[in-house]
Amino acid sequence: MSTTTLTDGRAAEQALPAQYTLDHLDHLESEAVHIFREVAGEFERPVILFSGGKDSVVMLHLALKAFAPAPLPFSLLHVDTGHNFPEVLAYRDAIVERLGVRLVVAKVQDYIDDGRLRERPDGTRNPLQTVPLLDAIEEHRFDAVFGGGRRDEEKARAKERVFSLRDAFGAWDPRRQRPELWDLYNGKHAPGEHVRVFPLSNWTELDVWRYIEREGILLPEIYYAHEREVFARDGMWLTAGEWGGPRAGEQSQSRLVRYRTVGDMSCTGAVDSDAADVASVIREVGASRLTERGATRADDRLSEAAMEDRKRQGYF
Amino acid sequence: MTITDNAPAPAVLDDAARPRHDLLRLATAGSVDDGKSTLVGRLLYDTKSVLADQLDAVERVSRDRGLEAADLALLTDGLRAEREQGITIDVAYRYFSTATRSYVLADTPGHVQYTRNMVTGASTAELALILVDARHGVVEQTRRHLAVTGLLGVRHVALAVNKMDLVDWDETAFKAIVVEFEELAARFGIEDVVAVPVSALLGDNIVDRSERATWYSGPTLLEHLEAVPVGTSPDTQALRLPVQYVVRPRTPEHPDYRGYAGRLASGVVRPGDEVVVLPSGGRTTVVGIDRAGADGDVQQLDVAFAPQSVVLRLADDLDVSRGDLIAAADAPGLLTRSLNGTVAVLSDRPLRQRDRVLLRVGTRTVRALVDDIVDQLDIASMQQQPAPEGLGLNAIGRVRLRLAEDVAIDDYRELRRTGSFLLIDESDGSTLAAGMAEAPDRSAGEGI
């Protein structure tokens, strides 16, 4: 990478004074805090989607900072696939208790038990989250739903707004999205509609990890290297468990792995890694040749437009 | 309380130790087929921002389409609707970083009918990257891109003269385009133009220096992006803080705490500064600037500057709420009920005289009446023309608005954040137009 400077001298003359230069993480933090406060000021019943995954944890951390020293003015919502990593559930419950916040859990399992949803042939439950999510939004009359989606994650997400208007079916219509200019977010919506809000829109995976390091944020331990019983499927290491693996012919083995994303156990893969702390993870992410979704999410490999299709149906 | 461990919070950096890894927001603009997607793909690829699985996908699709080499333009194709029609229909955001800077790139399509997307992308950009095809030179689309860039107050323009390989790296052709472009840019008030001859397809002068343009000694495109100064020094601008939210914990630890949360739109603030709260006009003094540290405890700052998000505590018990503006007492701007501005129409619904709309500026929303559509800007001729039928989608024109309440607003040319506004449809909430205020009309306003 070349860092040659220009010779015309204008750069030096006009550069910001050092004491007024913001680090890019400070920029991103200030932007996210601004977004949380806009929603608190404009909406009646906002909720934060909280899975215990790193993006939702960073989102919660930013929301707490936005309103300090006052308590968090939002509740949390977890759409539980039933295929959870036990470490992540334990983490979720510990955080909720420590902060004294309200947690609503919408369970995919309840829908399968009473027949409203049917298990998919591949056993993956991530796509099944949409209906319980929309029902929870309707039941609790949530009008703004914070999600940890980032535009760097995926092609369809690159076109997502910070304030994403959803109709009564939760559907995302890319042609109906409002242009977003300056930092003027238009949250107007009709009764029955709601707005998905993405405060981490402009963050990259590496930004999230650098921020976790800078702030000393605690994460579920499965984000760091540990020994685990895994088996190979579709080129990923999946954790053995009640959800449906390993099948006959799939050998399980103990390996040193970590998770780059945390989702439904059936479609979230671990990667071989000896990164046992944040600094090692940052080195590993910086050197990685695979995106986190490409490396670890079977649901996004289904088709070129998998995410676009799910978003249109009301997914995060 | 937060989610951090009990390790001590990182020390607040003193000024000398403050890191220099900053953020540059840029917007791209190009006409159909001038290779913009390829250029953006090249920028991502050559800065190693494209990972192996993304590249695999691009190579697979390129092979399926019978192409010999990977088509980097596919990296920035987003929606299936676009792939099927081979067009770009919306602003997409891309991210890359170097040792010096992180970049947020608003990738906007070049079609005539999608001017609204360029307006959107340019609204947050500090630099516009405009493409011109070396074979075609400055075309009508280029004029439109420059008009929008100038209108939105983007101070820096990088001109990429692309497809130089198709004109055999002809220096004369390059220079002729640059001269015409710079003349046009000057008419729109853009002073900083840096032109680079490139071939996005071959990667010449994007990140790596071209072997073929032996006559060119200027920077590559990325070298220019790395060096261009960004931002306006906050101490040259007056303090503006639109109040977003009133922080009132009412907890046993903080029974009487009351602070005003907001992001500095411009300027610098220190404890002891005298401020005025608009529109009420009450004057008071800043007694504290608070921001949560990593451990969640509130830290008191000696100084805050744009664009930081903070909480201000004030000396007097004034009635301050969301929608108010805290401004420097010695440079408060103006309050007005009559507003002149230039708008870009973003909606299918045209903007007509006598329309009743909502006006959003900062955190304040008030009812407004379109008093007059003054004129419409014809991009091709650069003439102001009458607009008796109103302003349709993608039109740019001047309007006069009458407001139901006093609004504090600045001239967009001086203060971008507090001089910009939206017009919103009251019935369905859609964003009708983006506006840039001209110096408020003193005769109609109530001076402070």
C-alpha cells in the first residue's frame, strides 16, 4: 500500500488541527449514538434485537453509552431458533440480569410444536425466524426495531438504509426505501408499519473487533479459540448436538476452533483458529481471505440472492 | 453499567497521542457504461478489500456469462432486480481502508432518472469521484454530476478519465478533457479538482502506478484519496447542537441530573461557554459536557467538537426539549418563518405551489407551505427557468416556504448540517425533497 503524499502542499495547509481529528472508531461511535438518540426521540416503543452475537452486543454497548447516566430506554428481543449455543444463552441471561433490562423471547420451537411452522428438510432454522419476529413486533407494538446488520456483510445489505421502512408484513421493498440525506433520518410510518434501524450500517467486521478491543467489551467465549467436538458438512465445521448432527457417515472430531458469527447451530460453522483473545482475533480477521458470512453461514450460500429474498420476506 | 469487564477503561488519549487514522466519505458518479462499477471494483480489489469467496463468486459468474477474465463490476452489483436488468437502481455503500484512512464510498448510479441517488450520496460526501470516458469526454451527465456536486457543497472533486487504454494513453485528449471539466467545475463553485488518467479495467493509476502513462507525474487515484484534506476545522465555525433527547435518569444516584443529548453539527464547546437556546431565545452557560466512557460511567470533557455526540448540562433551568437548537450566543444564526432554498425533488409526487408539507431541519419538524416555486434549474443550458407546473422527480429548483413556527436555520454554504432540510409528505410520511437553505430572509424573520 502506497502512503505517498502529494507534493502540491495543499494537504498540509488545510489538514484538520490534530486536536480536532477524530479517529474513525470515534466517528462510527458518534454516528451510532446519534442514531440511538434519534429513535428514542421519535418512536414510542423501540426494541433492540439481541442474540448475544458480537454485533448485537456492540449495539447494546453503544445504546447504553448513548443514554448514560440514565438507564436504557429500550427493551431487548431475542428470536430464539431453539438451536442455541448454550454458552451464548448463558451469556445473554447474565447480561440481562446485570443490566436489569427487559428481555422478550420469541421462540421458533413454539411455532414448530403447534404446527404454525414446519421444520425444513435441511434442518436449518434461520429462515424460520421471520414469522416469530413479525408476531413479536405486532404483539408488543414495537415501532422501531434495532438490528446489528452491517452493509459490508452482504450485497443486499449494501443497499440497506439506516432507517428501513417495513410494511405490515415486515417486507423490505428496495424501491420503496426513502433516500437518506445528511444525518436527517425520516422515521415517519403508518400504523401497522415499523422501521428497522441499523446503527452499525457503516461498520466493518474489523471495526467491530477493534471497538470490542478498545472498549474491553465481553463476548460469549465461543468467539475465541477453544477445543470443540465438530464434524464437517458443506465445507464447514459444525458443532455436534441434538439439533441434528452428525448424521451417519459424518465423523466427529475434536478441533481447536472459534466462531466468527453466532447464529443457529445448524447453519453456523466454526473456523480453525488459535486466536484466544481479541488482539489475536483482530490479526486473524485482518489476514482472513474469506468474508465472515462466506466462511460460516450456510444460509447465505444457498443462492446469489439468498439475503435479498429473505429481507423481502421480513428477515432482519 | 455496561458490558465491559472490570479492567480499567482505556485512558483518554491526549491530543498528541490521538490517532490519525481518520474517515473519508466519498461519492462516485459516472454515466452509463463509463466503467464506474469496474473502477469501484478495482479500488476494492487493489486495496485488498475483496476476499477470496467474493472473488470466487465473481469468477464463477463471469465464466457462466462467457467472459474470459473476472468482471470486477460484478463485485458491486447488488440486487437481483439489477442483475436481471444489468443496471444499478440505488445507492450502495462500500468500505475499504488503508493504513491511513477508512473510506465510506457511496456508489451512485449515473442514469438521468436517478439524480436523486447522486444527491443522496453527495449529501454526506467530502469528495466526489466523477468518471469521464476518455473517448467521449465531458457529456451532459458530467454537467449534471458537477451541478449536484456543487449544489451539495462537496468541496473536493477527483476526476477519473477512464478507458485511457482505448485512446492509446493520448496526453492531448486527457488534457483537453481536464480543461473543459475544470472550466465547468469553476462555474459550479468547485475549486479543488484533481484529474487522474486511468484504466479501471487494467488497473492503471487506480492503486498502482501506470507503466503506460509515462507523461503523467501526478498521484494515482488512491494516492490522491489518501492525501486530500477532509473536514472543516470546527474552531472556524459557530457552535450548533440540535437537541435530540433530554437525559433525565431520576435514579437514586442521579436524582436531579438533566442533560441535553445531541451531536455537534458544527463548532466547538467548552464548559463556561455562553449559549442561546432556539427558538425560545433563552441564554445560559454550559456547565458540563458529559460522555459515557467504556465502563459506562460518565466522563466530563474539557472540550467537545463536531461531529462528536455528547450531553450538555446548562446553568439555568430553561425549558429545553427535542427540536431545540443550542447555538453559540455570539453567533446564533437567525430565526425565521420564511425560508428560501434550493430543493432537489426525490419523489414521484411533484412539488407545487400551495403544497402543505412538513419541514425537517436538525431535530425539528414544523408544518410548511410552499409559497412559491421560484424557478427550475435547467442542467443542459445552466439557465434558471420558470416552473409553472411545479418541480417533478429529479428536478432541482428554488422555492420559498412559509413556516408555521419559528425555525433556526443557517445558510447551507456556511453550515451544511444546520442549513439542510427535508420536505416530507404529511399524509404518507415519504421524503419529497432535499433542500439547502439560503441566508434566511431577515425582513420576514424575527432577528434575535
